[in-house]
Amino acid sequence: MQVAVTGAAGHVGANLVRALLARGDQVRVLVHADTRGIAGLPVEHCHGSVTDPAAVLRLVQGMERVYHLAAKVSIDPRERAELHRVNMGGTQCVVDACRVASVARLVYVSSIHALASHPRHEPVTEDRALATGRGLPGYDASKVAAERVVQAALASGLDVVVLNPTAILGPYDFRPSHLGEVLLDLYHQRLPGLVAGGFDWVDVRDVAAGILAAADHAPAGSRYLLGGQRATVAELASLVAQVTGRPAPWLVTPMWLARAVAPGAEWAARLAGRRPLFTPESLYALRNHLDISYARARQELGYAPRSLAATVRDTFTWFREAGRLEP
């Protein structure tokens, strides 16, 4: 099958492209800047940005299926406008191009953050409404806007399937991702302490498998949550310690205190020239989406995510092979 992938060099993209090639698909990718995730792979390159309508149309022309993964991920409140431009605007470009090129199916990889976190103590399923509210973090709001673009395209006749993964960890994390950076910071003992709270963590390889299963078998208009295992930040750090032998930070800051000092910690990280890890946006994620169900994906797609312990082990094996554990 001839397929196109946006965001191919990102964390999910690097794994999805490898899975597509392994099953014999002919893959065309949209290349913008960093290409480490797909370097050396037998794929056709199409140069340009996901926000450039002409580049996206070149990408999808003649393709049977398009996988739209490209997105900007940020927990920086100053990047709200850029998040909207890339995540919503890029999705609009992809949808428009798929219509013009008569693409048979668009597979859109969204995020659990597009779905409402309330009611907090009820399981989040595919029937959960999109998130709303003036207090939404910029990333969440941009993914909601992108999903509304996709919903409008579906209503106008475009065949679309939507996937909502949770917090993604795993191999082929070249840049690295925000969460990959957290794992590396734990290994290099760059974190003086942890924050209370947690999330649902999923292996990137399981996300790629879920995307392919949905692309092949899901009816148009369907949505699937791709989750894994919920764990606190402290539990994740403990798994890292077990795998690497590096001790986990002993200090765990209560959420109320973390929220109070987050603006100052964010400012201090920027002064030090580092990307802030704990901002009001990231703390919002760690205290919401408490119970995520992937029962529908399991029943309809055969989705079966591996354990978080296996993911952490394999991630550090890859980091070591990639030279990311050097001082």
C-alpha cells in the first residue's frame, strides 16, 4: 500500500514508519527539519511544513492512506499561539489536501489531552466529550481545535479514524521527547526531587501497533484510546532505578506545593538554559485523566500493551545503544 506520514521523524513517527516498512508498505514522509528518526530508511522524502498547503498536497497526492502525526508538543504557556498554528492549522492543511487528492482514509493521531478530564473519578472512554474551558493548557486546547477540524471533515464525507494515546515512552526517541528527557534526567540524576501525581504511560511500539490495527480494521468515524498502565511519577522513577541502578530522588513534592512554586521553578529553569519540566501545564496533566480505559481497542483491535517495566527497560536499552547515556 502507498501511504504518507506527517511527523514521521518524531517519536511515534519513527516507530510507525518502521512498522509500515516491515509489513511492505511504500512510505512517503513529510520532512521539515530534524530527520534523525528516519535517517537511512527506504522512504520517499517530501520537503516542507505541515502548515504549508502546497507541501502537504504534494505529500498526499496518489496516496491510498495518510497518517497524520505531526504536532507540536509544549508545556510552555508562551507557545500557545504556535501550538494552535501547528496543531490545528496543520490538521486543516492535511484534511484539505486529503479531500483534493481523494485519499481513501485519513488516520489522525490525536491525544488523550483532547478529551475532557471531568468527571475526574469516572473512567475516560471513547465516549468522553472533547475538553472545554478557559483554563485548558495550550496543548490541550490546540488538540481540541484539531479534532474539531477532523470532525467537520468526517461530516463532509472524508473517511477518518482517530487515535488518542496517553503519555508515550519507548525506543527510537531521537530528539528526545519531553518524557524521554525526564527519563534521561532521572538517569543522570539531574532532578533534585519529584512531584506527586501520575499518568497513564504507554509504549510507543504499542501505539504504533494500535494505529495500524485501526487503520486496517476500524470503521470510518471511530475513535480508540491507546493507553497502557497508570503509575505515579515516583513509581516511574523507581522503575528507572531498578533498570539503571541509579537511585531515584527521595523527595516527592505534594501537588499543592508544586503548583504554588511552579512559576518560579519554570523561571529558574529558563535562566539556567534548560527546558522546564514542571510547569502549570505539566502539573495539570499529572492530576487529571485519572482512569483511562482502552477496553474498546482491546476488544475490537486486539490491542494489548506491554508492561511499563518492559517499556522502561527497552527504552534504556535503546538509549544506551544510541549513546544517550554517556556523561
